[in-house]
Amino acid sequence: MSDHAFQAAQLLIAAHRSGQPIDRLPDALRPMTVEDAYAIQDHVSAALGAVTAWKVGQGGPSGPISLAPIYADKVHASGVTLDAAALHQPALEIEFAFRLGRDLPDRAQPYSYDEVLAAIEGFCPCIEVLGSRFKDRTGFAAAENLADGNANGALVTAGPLAEWRALDFLTQKVELAIDGKIVQSAVGTHPAGDPVKLVVWTANHLMARTGGLKRGDVVTTGSLDGATPVGPGSKGVATYGAFGRVEVAFRG
């Protein structure tokens, strides 16, 4: 797949840079496996620059886990205004995210839960903004979407909050309002139960692939209540109770 991965990546890189989505990858270049998709991701990342966040998701408590990069210029602090026209069919997700306080470099043995927990600098309330390089990201194999970073449009975060360990992920209510109307509300919906488990998985997956997680990296751990489309002129506000809120607005 190596040559095909490179060719597929060139199409996605061009779509990133031009802002013009494509229908999908040509038949001969479509990834058949998760490993194929990661090879394409790595070629895209090599062209687009630094990765400072990762989006990891799991398809249910025992389902498959997948990972995609979010590039440095797509990671923003709460209160940012984004260009809706530069994001193809943007949609918002509420998620639990964490920022690393120290490197977790490649080594022979995997990192334990406690080691990764100790490396977390803080919890970040966040909104993930989906934005695909495909005109329609539905209706075809998950590996093809994974190759395109699982629609990694942008990540907007608050924090990090150092005093977060009292947060009960099973009982914490998180809501998303768009233009003042609540469109998502989640309690106890994270597929892993404890989202830190997915940060551990990410740390161990990336050791051989990128050399490991770095200090300052943010790991966001998957949608709590699906994705809600958003358009020009709108504003999204996610509330995490005592753990704060995060805001993003859109022009276009």
C-alpha cells in the first residue's frame, strides 16, 4: 500500500490546502485496512506540519479504537471564531480531552494506566469541529474516513484544569447549545466509561508510530452525543458544570 498511500495522501493534502473537497479516493487508492489508513494519515501529516492534538474514539465498550491527528493550526483556545466556509459541512461534538504535562517517549514496555495518569497536566473541556475533505463522508468504508483523519476539522479547548480528578465521568453532565438552543446533552455516555483508558491506548499506539506523545499534546477521547451541524453566523457553547465551558463561533 506504500505507493498507493502516498498517492492517496496527495489528493487529501491538496483538498486541505485548497479547501475544495473531493468526492472520495479513487478505487485503486482506497485503504482496505486500518493500517492502510494510518499510512495515508502519516503522509498527510508529513506535509501539513506539526500535530499537537489527537482524536481517539472507540466504537462501544469493546469496540475497535481508532486515532487521527489534529494539526497545530487547527487547535484553538475557547472563544475563537472560525471560518465556516473553510470547513466542509462543519459539525460540533462535545468530548472529554486531556493535555499532557510531560513526554511519553518510545520505550520497550507499554505505559501503564497510572503512568499515563501521572503524565496528564489537566482536563480540557472541548468542542471538536468536524470538517471533511470529502463532499459526503457518509456511505463508504470507515477506513476511508480514517485516512482523512476522521473529519479532523478543528479542536477548541478550555483549560487545562489541574484539579480535575474529582470529575466523575459516569455522572458528569455535558451539554452543547448552538445559538442558545441545547442540541446535545450527555451523562455517562462515554464508550470507554473512563476516557483516560483511551489516552493510555493512544500513548502506547504512538510510541512506534511517531515516537510517542509529547508535552503539551491534547488527546480528545470521542463524541459523547453525536455530531450536530453548524453554519455561518452560529455560536456553539459546551458546558461541563463546575468544570467550565468552551465556546466557538463561526463566520462565513
